Amino acid sequence: MSSIDQNGSAIYVFNIFQQYPIVKSLIASSTSGLFSTIMFQPLDVVKTVLQNPKNNNKLRINDATKLIWQQDSLYGFWRGLTASLARNIPGVGIHITLTQLLHSQLVNNYQPSMINSGIAGFSSRCIVASILMPFTVLKTRLESGQYRYNSLADGLLNIYKLEGWKVLCRGWTATVLRDAPFSALYFMSYVKLKDIAKVEESVHSHSFYIFGCGLLSGLFASLITHPFDVIKTSQQLSKDKLLFFDTIILINQKYGAIGYFKGLSLRLTRRTLMTALSWTVYETLLIQLKHM
């Protein structure tokens, strides 16, 4: 390609960014979803194995890690990566962009407050979680090692033909109760901490503070919403139809109250780091795209 063609392409892309800021936001947020998903997939796989009700109820993190290695060696720690990417690249992209759009609308119409931040995070995550539920179910099943599908399409068709389309939405209540409050609590804390920190738009200091704000916000939000993660996993891995309240009872019968916090340390680590990294990459790329 000639230098003239390259310059023409660059100008065209620049014009798109200038005319459609939402494109800039989607690119930045989807890119952050890509990197964070690949990096932290092993933690999610170990957590899913640990929460699988079919495994020994005395299974520990080191036992789950050994089990994954025995089943699929190193590759096993990235089981379900394709489904995770299919869920998280558009999911993170749409969620962050929609959250920012809703938040800006609320701020323009009302006085800025933590409640506005919470509404923006909660609403956007409800929408995204509902749209991407089939990939959430497939992701959980592939990570567990209990189900084997040749591809995403094969997995979705297999579930649909053998179990019915409703299974592709199994665990919706628990997923929304996990993700929507998490996003609300996270974005409320995140916006408040950013405001306190008085973050400036220089890439290095900005990235440092954004990551720190993300870590603190993610720890709190993950801890509060973790029991719904255990419920969701149990429902989605079951071959039988398990209703939300039935699953709560079964978890308590098998593990006791501590069962609702199985895999907590893994989710605290993964969810916190992943969300903090996603927002850091997003905001850093957004600054760089502004100066294109």
C-alpha cells in the first residue's frame, strides 16, 4: 500500500473517531476485554471446577488445579477461552460504553451522585448479561471439563437440540443478581474514588490511579455478590433443571453456609484484577485515541 493510501486510510479512521465518539469507546473497551479475558482465564477455570457440585465437596484450590492438569495439561487452564472471548469482548465493550452513556445522560439531567453511577452500572449490566446468557452457559460448561463441545456453534446447537433452548438461559436470575449489583457497586465506588483522587489525563499517572481505584472497587463488589456466582455455576452445570431457590437449598445441604463462598479468593483475584485492568486499558486507550 502506498504512503498516500495509508495517509488516506488514517484520515478516514480519524474522521470516524471524531464524528462517532461511541466507536472510539467501543474499540477501547472491547480491546480491554480481550486482554483481560486471556490473562485471567485460568483463575476462572479453577474457580468453576471448585464450584462444580459433581466434584468432591472437600476439593481445594490445589486439588482443582491438579485435576485440571491431569485432564488437559496446560491447555486445560484456558478451557472455554473461545466462549469467554465471545462473551467478554462484546460484553465488556457494550457494558463500559453503555455505562458511560447512561451515566453522562443522568449527570446532564440530574445532580451528579453515587446513585446515578449505580443506576448506570446496574442497568447496562442487566442488558449485557441478558443478551449474552447463552455464551455464559457455554463458557461455564466448557470451563468445568464436564462437557466437551467441538466449537461454539457445536456447543450451542448441542445444548439446544438435546436440552432445549431454555437451558441457554439457565441461571439468568443468579447471573443478573451477581453481575448487575457488582457493576452498580463497582461503578459507584470507582467514580467516587476517581473524583477523590483528582485523576489527571496524563497516561502514566492516569493509568496508575485508575487501576488503584478499580482494585478497591472490585474487592468490595466481588465480596458482596459472590454467593450468586456459586448458585449460577451450580445451575448451569446441572443436567437437571434446578430452580434458583432449589439450588440455594442444595448448596446449603452439601456444603453448609460456607458453600456460598466456594472459590471466593479466586473470584476476588480474577474479577477485581480483570475489571480494574479492563477500565484501565479502556481509559488509557481513550486518552490516546483523543490525541490521534
